[in-house]
Amino acid sequence: MLPTPRHFEQASSLVTEQMVADALPTGPDPKRYLESVREYVDAGYDEVYVQQIGPDQEAFFEFWQRDVAPHLR
């Protein structure tokens, strides 16, 4: 836990956009999302929550419904 916002700013300055992109499924390729969800399912999770990080929430969930969810059934 970081005690102040300044500590958070200092810690977050060490993280690059590329580091985040490498650690999380991002972009238009549904395969990355499917692989990520399957890791959790294979580990025994029965609920997985997804979150769009960015301004276009509607487009993300349209993409999810069209390109990802059908392959998870």
C-alpha cells in the first residue's frame, strides 16, 4: 500500500504503456482476450469480470459480444 498520492505517482512512473500492454489483453485481437479468460477458467474460476479501460465503453462491449463471447460457450 502506498501511503500518499505522491508515492503512487512515483511508483506509477516506473510503469510504461508497453509494460501494461504486455501484461493485459489489449487491442482488437479477440484471441488475446480468449486466452486470458481461458487461463482463469482453467484455474477453476467460475466468474470472470472484464473491464474496458478507456473512453469507448460501448464499442468494447459490442466487440466483446460479437468477437469474444461466442467463443467462450
